[in-house]
Amino acid sequence: MGGPGGLSPFAFRFSPARFLPCPGCTQVGTIPPEPPAVITPRAEESLVVRHTATSVVTIDRFIIDQESRQPKASGELSGILYDLVVAAKMISNKVRSAGLADIIGAAGTENIQGEVQQKLDLFANDTIVKAMDHGGRLCAMASEEEADIIPIPQGFKHGKYLLLFDPLDGSSNIDVNVPVGTIFSVLKKEGEPGPGTTRDMLQSGHRQVAAGYVIYGSSTMMVYTTGQGAHGFTLDPSIGEFLLSHPNIKTPEHGRYLSVNDAYEQHWEEPVRALMRRYRGLDGKRDAMNVRYVGSMVSDFHRNLLGGGLFAYPANAKNPLGKLRLMYECNPLAFICEQAGGAATDGTQRILDVQPTELHQRTPVFIGSRGDVAIAQEMLAR
Ligand code: AHG
Ligand code: MN
Ligand code: MN
């Protein structure tokens, strides 16, 4: 991981609208200064940065910049994000060599949810645990792949934060070279310092202090929020750094894409069927949305976040609470989505307001463009 000095011979300070050479920094090397990176408008307020050879903002630099805007910040949360960045690079590297090394396929085990674990699920889980358990910033972790909370090993300091994660989302897609991801949520332990418990973790999503995801797609990207907007970084494999590519992501108010597995239609209740007919334009009350469903929530969510749309995993007769997990799938993505101007509901209430009662609790979810989520809220609340 590059330090604050980064790999570039030039130092740049990020401002919301553009990059500026940092006045306090001394330039080293002999490369002449380039014009500032060009930022071109994307959907509405969303911006995409086009980097020149030397005008880069590494994720480390950006995290420091954001931390400096919080006068009371201790730097611990930044440390958690740095460690997650390292884990993401290691997982990315492994995912990229899937098909070459003996790392695809089932591991021969099942997780707490009775799902077949892939070798890469276990690799990603282990990588995150090992990258995070000794930093002194966390007091416990929880993973989709582990039934109980993951304690901090003996001999290491306990911090005040809790980390919950889905190490590899969409992992059943890995054998066929479809994008997968990692999702994480950071909460703060209330009360006395010391080892974290399951009870400490059972907090509503609106109490998250940070959340993010990594998508291992045509490029590897990390998108995260600490409540100061949602920002995206693309991994430049040539230098091994995540570079700011999508500052302050804003999702369109209405979207083009509907992402839902309609093989469950026969098991949906009538209000859900009516809702899906509405999105498809079949009741004549709105234009039809286009359907895109990868079967990897991170991928579907990411596409819709940038381009506009709605991802839905409703309850059905077979799965009365749907399939997706509240605390390490829906909450973090809902936090990011809201920061980008979108919304997320379970059909009756805002996802971020759901009070969890179990670590691996499932929830129905409708997440994405605000206008499209509002339709779900209206039609399902009746
Ligand atoms: P995971 O691989 O972490 O278990 O998550 C898989 C999830 C999610 O990524 C995806 O949207 C959904 O399962 C797909 O489920 P269906 O096959 O039921 O549509
Ligand atoms: Mn998942
Ligand atoms: Mn998973």
C-alpha cells in the first residue's frame, strides 16, 4: 500500500470539483507538471475522473483528506479502511487467477445458511480476517461464512469498531467468469471497551460509520462511504493502487434497469407481482424498464448505481424473508445508495431503520433509484 506520499512524483490535493497541486508539497523528479486531471460530467452530478500520467488521487490520500474534515477523528476508521484495501487487493489478485490456479469450485463445505462454500469464499474470508484481526481497531467481526462472531485473537488490542462482511458475493458465478464482489459494514461498539459481542452488532444500518463494496469485474473497483458521499476507486494493476475514478457518485432519480430473479414469480404474493408488472410497463402506468440480472448482487447494484435502476429481492413463499442478509449485504449497500441519492426499503420500512434481532437475518430488499424505490414502498405498503 502506498503511503501518503503515494507513487507519483507529484502531490495533488483533492477538491470536490477538481484536483489542485498541493501548495505545501515539494515536487521531486524531473517530469514537467501536467494540466490537472480532467473531470467530465456523468449522470447528473456524478463525475468521472480521467487521470493523466501523474495526476492521481490514491485511495489512501482520499481517506486522509476525508478524515481531516472530521475534527474528532482518531484515525482508527481510516486504519480499518486501509487494511480493507489491502485485503481487497489480495482477493482481487486471487480472483484474477481463477481458472489458472486450483481455486475455483466448491470447497466441499456449507456455511451457516446451508449454502455451498466455494474455495474462493473461504480464501476471501480468511484474507479479510487475517488482514483485520490484529490492527487494534476492531473488537469483533462477523462474516457470512461463519456462524458466530469472529473474536480478536488473544494478545491483540481491542478497538471500538465492529466489522461485518460478505467476503465474496455472487460466488456461485466464479466458475463462469462473472463479476463477484466483497461487501463490508463498519459499526461502532457502544458502551464499555473490550471484546465485541453479537449483541453489540445488532444495530440498525443508520448507525453504520462506514460501508463499502469491492467489485472484481472488468476492472476491480472499490466504492465506499463514511457518510460524506459515495466515492469510487479503480485499481490500477500496473501500480497496485486504487485511484479515485468516481468521486461523489449520484444515482439517477429514475433508472432504466430492473434487476430481479423472476423465476420466483410463481412464489411471489400478488402485491409483488403487481409491482413487477408496473416496472415492466405492463399496467400502462409507466414506461417499461429493461431487465438486467447477473445473480451477483454487487454487480447488479453497481451497474444500477452508476446508470440508474432498481435491484429487488422480494420475499416469496419459499423464502418469507427473501434471501439477502440485512447486516452485511443490504445495510452497507443501502448506506452507499442513500449517500448517492438513492433509497432502499424492505417494502414496509427503510432498510437502514430495520432493527436486527439476529446476525444472519435476511430481509426482502428493493434498492436503487429513489423514484423507483418509492413505487415499491407505495405498492407494497397498501
Ligand atoms: P452470496 O454469493 O454471497 O451467497 O450471495 C448470492 C446472492 C446475491 O449476490 C445474488 O443477488 C443472489 O444471491 C442471487 O440469488 P438467486 O439465484 O436466488 O437469484
Ligand atoms: Mn452475498
Ligand atoms: Mn458471499
